Amino acid sequence: MTSNFQRWKGIMKAYPFEEKRLAKWTPPYIVQPKFDGVRCRSLPIQTGPTGNETLLLSSEENIIYSVPHINQILQGITAELDGELYCHGMSFEDILSITSRTV
């Protein structure tokens, strides 16, 4: 898989919710809970005329290799996604341990 990807620009970080912040925004807006997961960016990478792969990157821009089942599910999606890798009931340390593996 190639590692030619565009560096993150204008990354939005989670902040504690303050209702006064909503007063400054123009609806519609989306607010969601912050889970204790690992930040992940999914990038579709063109690998040929008809194929593509999904590259998963951490917030430090390290490639995440340890969740191939997620790569497989995202393979047909051509949009860039930004979110968290999270498993309910699993500690942040365990999630970080899994997503940090390189083999």
C-alpha cells in the first residue's frame, strides 16, 4: 500500500461541551459524544484503473495495519472519513495497544 497521502489540515479536535458555544453557531449543527478511542482517518487510495484500497492513519499520521476487517469494510467507500476506532467496554490502553501494532 502506498504512503503518499496529504498531511492533515485543519484538524478538528474534541472540546468539552459548553451550551454557550451552541449560541454562537448557526443551525443546523451536529454534536456527538466523545468516546475514549483512537483518532483515525480513512483515505481511499487508487491502486489501479478499477481498484482502490483504504489507508487508515492515526492522528500522528502512522498507518494503522492492525484492523484489516475495517479496511475491508471501507474498501468501496471513495470518501475520506475522520473518526475514532472504539470498542465499547474496552479500555483506551487496550484500544491503543491494538491500533499501534505494526504486524
